[in-house]
Amino acid sequence: MFRPLQLYIGLRYTRAKRRNHFVSFISLTSMLGIAVGVTALITVLSVMNGFEHELRERILGMVAHATVTSFSGPIEDWREIARDLRAQPHVEGAAPYVDGEVMLAHGSAVTGALVRGILPAEEPAVSEVLDKIVAGDVSALKPGAFGIILGGGLARMLGVQVGDSVTVVTPEARISVAGILPRVRRFQVVGVFEVDMSQYNRSLALMHLDDARLLFRTGNGVSGVRLRFDDVLAAPRLAREVTASLPGFYRATDWTVYNRNFFRAVSMEKTVMFVILMLIVGVAAFNIVSTLVMVVTDKQADIAILRTLGATPRTIMGVFIVQGALIGAIGTALGVLGGVGLALNVETIVPAIEHLFHVQFLPADVYLISNLPSDLQPTDVMHITIASLILSLLATLYPAGRAARTVPAEALRYE
């Protein structure tokens, strides 16, 4: 425990005197180094959190929070299953679907696609894809009309627009007198949607559920039921709970499984960036070591006098721990203030810089997200603050221990 004497002398040594302006300058640079490191850490992690949140929202706008499927193939009693699922707590929506991989052809253009059969009236309960239609109308997606809605990228690759026809080729073959032939069906393009996720924009096509069941020969069954929960982060747990409540054997796959590698990569990048940027704080902590070593060397006589007056080695050690801790605390406080302020205003500052210098950091035609979103997390600020203070305290141990081992007779020999 630090006593008033240790605090008083430690604070006094922190201020500049006539003989040690250079030592005080090194102390100032140490504070600024810690402040810059903490500011950079808070800002970068907030921006990465913003990117993760933005991508998660875009992904979840296209995919359901979870899907329920059967181990035995298509779900025949899907209406009852969907009704039971909607009655479960935390379930906001449930909609059936049929999906399959096909080849789409128009003229000489051929490309692969993922077809999803939906019920237009129930799909908005689990996804936002129907809100992204930029051409055509979802009302044209009627059973038996064989209409199809294409992603914008998919429509451009095929060179089609609303009103054109595309040929859908399924991988399931049929046997005829001419031999084994692929199953082919012509669909009319009744709509085009545009989303910010290229993987869906260039590969997803929508059709009515009844047409998809006929195309993929699922009979009265569907591939599964898609769900939306009131808490997206609790989807893994909620998916297991609602599946366990159903009669029969069903499995649930939540959105984190479909995008596990992506979010794992984002998490790893955040960890790596934290470690790399923490090195800035580490360098500033080494400056604290050099500062205190110079102070200890400069104050050898003072330390010796204090020892002869009855100060214990523990008291001497506390003096320099106070000085180093003060440098670290001030630098960390300045860094937290700067980092929080910058993270909260980065979405305003970056466009202002782009406008001032006529540059664009994230061109929209190259990057998925063309702005710098920020999501400041209090836990990140707390972890960074604690790590910075711990590094600052660790940096004081060697100089303080060296000061505590000072021998008064040796230090006063040439005074």
C-alpha cells in the first residue's frame, strides 16, 4: 500500500526541474506513445466491430437465423411444423422453402445458380430479399406461372431483363427413348433484386414454392422451414431448443454454421490487430523503463539520503512505481478519451477527409462496404485500458527494484 510519502516524492519526480528537462521530455513522449497506442486500438477495433456488424446484418438480411430440416428427406407435414415453430417463444417468423442447384441458360450464356422456392406471403417473415426487388413485382410470382426472380448479378451474366425467358436445367436426369436427358424447364423472368452481398446477387434465384416442388420433384414436401428469432446472437441455442420440442427427428442449422469460417476469420483478424497494435503501447512502456532508469541514476544521492533517514527499500520502490504508474495512467486516460471520441465520430471524420483531399479510401466498385462503420464496444475499451495499465505497471518493476537496491554508502561516496 502506498503511503503519502511515496505518493508525494513520486509525483514530485514526475515534474520537470532544472537538471532533468530531458527526463521529463522522455516522460512526456512515453505518455503520448501510450495515448497514441490506446487511441489506435480503440479506433481500429471499433471499425472492425462496425464491419462485422454491417456484414452480419447484410448476411442475415438474405439468410434465415436457422433452418429446420428432416433426416428422412422432404418434410411432408411442413404446415403443422411451421405452425408449431411459430408458437415457440423467441420465434418471430417461420417460412417453408425448397432449394436446389441448377443451370440457367439464355442464348449462349450459361451459369450455375441456387434456386430457392418460397411463399411470397411468408418469406418477409424470415428474410429481406423481397424488399430488394428493383425491377418487376413479387406479385407476379404465382404458382403454376413458372416465374423466376433473379439476382442482379445473375441477370447481367445471362443478359436478361424482366419479361425474358431463361431455361432451367436440373441435375436430375430423366430416361426417355432418346436416352438419359437432363430435366429442362423454361421460366419467365418476373423480377430482379439487388443486394450488397455479391455471393447472393450473382447466384440466387427465387421462384414460387409450388413451382420449385414440381421442378425438384419433392411432391407435397419441402426442403425445410426457415426461422427468424428475436435474438440473432442466441440463434445456436434457440435452434436446438425449438427442434427438441418438435415431434419426430429434425435437425436445426443456425446462421453461424453457414458462415462459420467467415466470422472465425473476422475474430482472428481482431485478435491479431489487438496484439499488433498493443505493441505500440509496449514500445511506450519501454520508454517508461528508460525514463525511470535515468531518474534512478539521476536521483542516486536523493535515494541514499532517504535510506539514511530510515526509508525502507519497499518505500523507495514505491516512489518509482508511483512515478511510472502516473505516466501510464495519464497516457491511458488520454488514449481512451481520444479513442472513444474518434470511434464515435469516424463516420463523420473520414468522409470529411475524403472530401477535403478528393480521395476515396474504399471505392464502392472494389469493396463490399464503401464507408467506415464504427461500433464502439465498452468491453473493448475496458480490456484495452486494463492491458495498458498492466503494461505500464510491469515497466516500473525493474527500475524500481534497481532503486531499492541502492547502497547509501556507494551512492554518497563522491557527493
